[in-house]
Amino acid sequence: MNTQENPQPKKESPQIESSKVFYINSWGSCSRSYLEILYPKKVSYNQLLTLSNKTRTLEDEIAKYEIQYYDSRKNLHREIRIYPKTPLLVHKWGQGSCNPNSAFNEVWLLVPNGEPQQLEFKDEVREREDDKYAIKEIVRYVEYDGKKFEVSTEVLEKQVIETKLEVIITAKKDKVIVGGDTYNIRDLLKSLKFRWNGAQKIWERQGSDYDDVQLKLEEKGIKVTIKDEVGEQ
């Protein structure tokens, strides 16, 4: 008599619904939402519309997309369901109304056979230089697979680096002209009796003496170039 028990069939793991629906709306001038894929490659919602040629479905190497249109003459209302073939980071942001408190900003992790997961934001203060400015900003990002993905920045401080400014002083017979990087020294020029000439985009004052303005600018470390047309005559 064969006492060996019949092997029980293995139970297959249930398939988890891994897709997620995102709503893309534009109502009037205030209510707007935007969507992009951050990882594994950058894909904007507008790119998907272009690629799909406004068909209902689209598929590429990272996901399948189902797009539904409910647009009216004045409003845009669409939904896009994303089925991931590989782990995806999907960024959605916007504002629900004219109220600033209705703003939203989300990053979702979608994985095959896994439930969608909203990732937590982290903030980092960063200092950098941009042309003639020193900028201090907060960078908002999420982390995935050991990498940082930035989603927004907010400038905290922006200060001019005066040693990077270049100003040209031109002395004529009857007036002194100051040009170049003058935007951030306009209060100083006003205090020295210069007036803004909007047509020529220069600062000018009567007379030919420029020693005072040259001294004030050089004290700040600003590079000054002198064009003394009076002495050339």
C-alpha cells in the first residue's frame, strides 16, 4: 500500500493591483495640475500626449498608460492610469484653487505587482553662486535607490556679489555717465545725484568730475573702468 501523500499544489501569490490613476485638471486661471515621471527617465505629461497622438493608450519600455479625456470648451479634465513595468517615480503637483493653501506636491513610487506608495519629502539647504549672485535656497527632494530626486526649490536669500560687478564711468565735457552692472548700486548712484536715463539705460549727472563715484564703487570692490573723454579732447 502506497502511504505517500499526494503533494499539494502550490498556491500562486495573488497579483497586486500596481497601477494608479492621476487626475490632470485645469479649471479657469487658478486650478491646475501637472504630472511627470522622474525615474527611470524624465517623461512629462505633455510628452505622453504627443507620443500617443491623443489615443486612449500608450505603451513604452517602462509603463503602459491609459488616458481618458473629459475636456470641455473652458476646462481640461483628464485621467491617466499608469501600469509600471519597472519601478517608477511619478511627480504630481499643482494648485486646487486660487487659495495658496490648496497647493499640492506629491511623489509616488509605482512598482510591478506592488501597491503605490507616496514618498516622504526631505529638505536640504544649499548655497550656490549664479552669475553675480550668492543664493541660499531650500531644495525639496525624495530619495530612492540611493539617489536624490529634486522636485522643487525655494530661494531664501539672494545677494549680489559686488566684487563680480563691472561698472563703466564715462566722463564727458558736461556730464558723467555710469553704465554696466548698475542695478544693484542704484541707491548709491541716486545718493550721488545721478539720474536714470531710461531711453539710453544709463545713469548720468551734470559736470565732469567722477572721483567721488569712482571712490565709492572701488571701496565696495567693484571693478571700475574709466573712459575720460574730457582729457582726450
